[in-house]
Amino acid sequence: MVKISAEYQGNLRCKATHEPSGATLITDAPIDNMGKGESFSPTDLLATSMLTCIMTIVAIRADSRGIDVSQMSGNVEKTMSSNPRRISKLEVVINLPSDLKLEDRSWLITEGCNCPVCLSVSETMEVDVSFQ
């Protein structure tokens, strides 16, 4: 179990601390929701979690078979809806190294799409993951 604590800093900003490491991050409400948009919003963190979780699982699995994915990169686009305000769609793009063997690529895609974040999000959220 991992504990994360948070302090409200005022002006719709929070400071979160990852207790095991002491690492901190700031969240800020987005401009379209009364904030300054000067840092990740809480929903940005969910989108970031999806992207980085997929990449992390791909890297773990690749490592287990000696596959080099050091050139992997990715991005995520988040779409919000209102009433209720929520993330309605995440579009995730993972760029795998172009020199991967077809069978390795296929296996890594399957593994990446079964990351803990993908398996934890609500089924009401549309998630589109593509590998390039």
C-alpha cells in the first residue's frame, strides 16, 4: 500500500506528497474551471497516469524479454464533458521503436493495454489507445 497526502494551498491549488519517496507535485484547477491552469489538474493526472502506466508496463514486459524500447514515446489528449463534469475521452498514442519484430510488437501492445490504470477506469470513459 502507498500513502499519498495532500495539502490545500489556497487558490484552487493542492500540494501532494508521495510518502514513500517524499516527491511532491502541485495540482491547479484548469482555467475552464475557475483555476489558473498553472500546473497539472487532477484530471490531467489521470490522463498522465494512463499514458505513463501503459508505457511502464510495456517497458517492464520488454525488459523481461530483452527487447529495447528506450526510444518509446507517447502522448495523451483528454476530452472533458459537462453535466456532470468528467473525463469523457482519452486518446493515447504510444510510439514504439520502428525496428521491433512483429511478434514482439504485438505482444507488447497486448500487455500495455492491460495496465492497471486501463483496468481501473470507468467504463463510461471512452479510451482510444493506438500504437505507432
